[in-house]
Amino acid sequence: MKLSKTQLRVLDSIQVGEKVTAQRIAERYNLSSSWASTLLKRLYDKSYLKRTGSGQKSRGIEFNYTK
């Protein structure tokens, strides 16, 4: 399971135990929220991150991701 440079950069930036959202990653790397969400979901799908729902947002559920 090879990761892209962006995925590696995002994964390396998340500290063990740190909870991040797509919005936080988007702000950290000047990405769109939708692209940050996609990156985090792909890392989750590849079992690099854990995911929990944190409540309702206007367009769906906001997820928290942790290492």
C-alpha cells in the first residue's frame, strides 16, 4: 500500500493521540476541506488512522481521526 507524498506528509504531521478533522488538516496544509477529507478517509481505509464521528455538521457527520 504505497502512499502519496501528500498522504505521507499529512500522516507524519499527526501526532499519536492527536485528534484531527478534515478542516484542521485543510488549514494546516492550505487544502480544500473536501480534499483533506478525502486524504484522511484514504488513510483510514488503509488502516493508518482510526476514525470516530463527532456529531452532525451542516453537510453530514464530522469525523475525528487519530493515529
